[in-house]
Amino acid sequence: MHPFAFMTATEILFGRGRAAEAAGRVAALGTHVLLVHGANAARADWLALDLQAVGCSLTRFAVRAEPDMAMIAAGTEAAREAQVVVALGGGAALDAGKAIAAMARATRPLIHHLEVVGQGLPLDQAPLPFVAIPTTAGTGAEVTRNAVIGVPEHRRKVSLRDPRMLPWLAIVDSALTDQMPKSVTLASGLDAVTQVIEPYLSTRANPLTDALCVDAIPRGLGALRRLMEAEDAAARDVMAWVSLCGGLALANAGLGVIHGLAGPLGGLKPAPHGAICGALLPQGLAMNQRRVSDPTRIDRVIGWIAEAFQTAPPLALDALTRWSRDNGLPRLAALGLTESDCAAAAEAALTSSSMQANPARLDLADLRSILSLA
């Protein structure tokens, strides 16, 4: 067995009803709170009231789009008096909160710390304590050590990354995801499933990430199918677990070609990350299966997909594609991505951090082929 390391949030609270514990746990970290939330501020009112009830003073910061440089600068200014940052929302709110907490004490400009477009320097000061409370089941950002930030002048989305960015506390309460719109459930759910598939196939997979992924992949596929048919609390619970497993696994084993392409595509057009991943998933798996030296793990994943869709393994990826589209997942072109966008994304993906752990060596023609069929 090869040596490995495993890092995650300092503490994870998981289960229905755990969000009720948030205010007391936050107050123990600091009473001057920056509350980061999504565009609909009313969805965070319950937490604001709970925090005020335990004696916290609040500054609220709304995340109305995917985080970019300007947003993080504004959030950092809003956090000037904060002792702790709490993010409640989907992946955008969690990434924004994580980056704001990271930069609140920093003395160097953000660009110096960004990968690809900057120097990728480690933080020069420790982040503020950060608490993550997801309201979607997709990104797993509550247990990762990076935040994805748009850099419009470079038309890229890149990571701010440092081990100290791991949250002090992650509260995963599946009740917060109940009644999510079908389109959000599908896109975020496919992202969650992708994020347990890619670490399992990764060249950096280890026994601990394998244990998480082997459990989560088939369970996630089954739960997502049920949620496309009807609202189901038990399936919501499963998807919250799958999303958490994805964050734990990707933070420690890496990703692959699907996220390698999704990152640049998201920087080129404001398309939902989960929808991009869902569109790329079948074609990325098919290409890796053709190119990998040992297909054992990919064959196993395709077998799980076949079981979920009650078909034979050779038909599994087509079944996944048809099911996704029948449930409203758009193709890349319908997300506004043009041929020139895809060509630029393929070039950028060759050197992306996600591609470094992909199980097969893929060239530019392979990447363009994946994109042309997605």
C-alpha cells in the first residue's frame, strides 16, 4: 500500500437538523460575523436571526453570481471587522466565503495567490475562521482547500488554494436542499456524482478516497434518478452524503478530464458548472476508457451506471446521456459555448491542475473530440 495523506475540515456535522446548531457553534469562534449568502437574502434570514439571538453582530454579503476578483475584493472589505466568516448557500457562496476568509488578513494582492494567472503563492497570513453550510448537494466545497475565482480579463476560472483554507466547521444538513428546483438538482447532482467518479479513477486515488467513492457512486446514481421522478427526502439525504464524499475525495485525490475541461469552459461563458460537468461526463468516461492502459476501474464505474439505468455496460453511457437530456440537461452549445470557446478550453485544459491526475494521457485531439460530442 502506497503512503498517502488525508486532509479535511476540522469538524463535520452531518444530518437532518444539524443546521440548528450553527449559531452556537459560530459564536464560539467569534461574535463579529460576516454572513455570506446567495442572491436571495431571505433564505439566510433564519441563520441571521439565530446568530443575533446568541449575541453576534452581523455584516451580510450577498453573492449574486460566480465569484470573481471584484467580488472577493468587495467581500474582503466587508470582512474588515469580522472575527469569523460563515457561508450559507451553493458552491458560489461557499467559494466566495472561503476566499474572503482567506484574504481578510492577507498583505499581498489576490492575484499573487491565484493559480495559472498568478504566482500561486501560499497565503502569507492565516485565514479567518470559516464555517461552511451548503444548501445544494453538488460541489462539496464545504470540505475543500480551494476556492474557484473568475478572472474576467483572462477569461479563466482559477483556484485560490492553501491547506489552511479548509473550513473550521462544515455543517451538512440535507433538509436545506429539500424542494430544490429540478434543474438545480440535476446539474448539482451530476456534479456530485462526477466528483466521486473522477477521484476514484485518479492516479492519486488512495484506500481512504476509494472507500468513500465506491460507496457513493452507485448510491448517488440511484438517488439522483429518484429525485428526477419525485421529491424524496431519503434521496436528498443520500445526495448530501455523495456531495460531501466528493469534496473529501477530490481534495485528497484530485479530479480528471471532466473538470479539466469544465474549469476553462466556465471561465469563457457564465454557464452552470454542474451542467457543464453533466454534459461532459459520458464523453469523458468514454474517452478515458479508450485511452487508459488498465480499464478495470472505468469498467467498474460504467458497470455501476449500467445497473442504475438497468442496461448492459456497453449501452450505459448512451443511457446516461439520453436520461440527462430527457430531464432537461442542455448540450454545451445550448449553454452558449461556441466552437471557438471549446477550442480555447481544450488548449487550456492540457495544463489545468485537474488534468494532472487523469488516468489516461489525452492529447488535444482527444479533448476536442469530447467537447464536440457533449
